[in-house]
Amino acid sequence: MEKKSKPLGRPRASQGDIPLPQKIILTAIPMFLSKGYESVSMDDVAKECQVTKASVYYYYPSKSDLLTASMVQLMDNVKRVTLLRLNQPTSLRERLLNITEAHLKAIDFDLHSFMRKMEAVLSEEQMNMLRKSEQGILDALEAEFSKSAASGEIGPVDPRFIARAYTSLLMMGHARDGEGNKMFPQESVAATQIIDILWHGLFPPV
């Protein structure tokens, strides 16, 4: 019997419940974060996904497109989890502790530093997409700080400034010493110190 040629066009969807574009992103995220942008090739991602390189290029025409989509997905996930934990019926301090510890356990890298490095490889349009996703996280935090200030749970602070101060402190949870060892032995210890600094500044509670 004569073999039929394989039709060109859209690659076959991945087997299972995860659509192939999503599977590619979920595979690429940890690879980019652990190895760095330059060390990951589209072929590496394809092999890890067990699909052809052409299938990866079909959905993401360049490696920078794949990186952008991966980071947007990552930050959207962070926003979703942040909103979920902010809506818990506990004090703001307890919710921030919960968010901080969960973030440090889930993401073992400095997001701000990673974003700065990406400016050298991504277009301005792609960077704007990342900034927009990052802004979504800041907006969620800002709204909660504003609500807590209005209720008197915290002082009359500038919610926009505090949201950014918190995310900057959050990155300290990934700090390492000169030998590459983590500054904090456990995420819970890092979370407590970060929230203590945010809550009390340089003046510890009496």
C-alpha cells in the first residue's frame, strides 16, 4: 500500500491532559531558571518534551518568544497564588508570612536579577509583557496594603511604595554568602525575618 505523506502544519497535540503549548512552557520554565537562557536550546526543550524541534518552533518562533511566554506564565502563577493567599481570613501579617514562605519554597532564584539579565536578550515589546505581568503581582499587593491601611490594621503608609519594598525584601530570601551558601537555613526563618523587617523596620517590638 502506498504510504500517505504526513501533512504539514499544526503539530499533533500532546498526549494527556496538558495541551502541547502549555507542556512546552512548563518544561522550559525550570530549564531556563536552573541553566540560564544561553545554556538552553530549543532542541533541549524539544527533547525534554519528547516532541520535534519543529513542534516547539510552531508555537514559539524564537527562543526569546519561548522565554517571554515562560516568564509570563510563571508570574501569572505567582499572582494567582498570591491572590489566593491574600484572600485568606487571617491577619495581614499572617498572610504575608504565608505568601513569603510559599514563594521562597516554590521559586529558588532572584526574580528581579533574572529580569534585569533578560533586558539584554529580549525586545522592548517582550520586556513590556514581562513588566505587565510583574505589575499584576504588585497591584494585588498594593490593593491589600491600601485596604489594611484604611482599616487601621497597619499605619497610613504609601501602598505603592510598601508593595515594592516587600517584593524587594522578598528577594533577600534567596541571598547567599561569598561561598554560595544560603543566608537562611530554612524558608520559614527567611520569611519571618523578612516580614519582621517590613513590619517593624529598624525598631523591633518592645
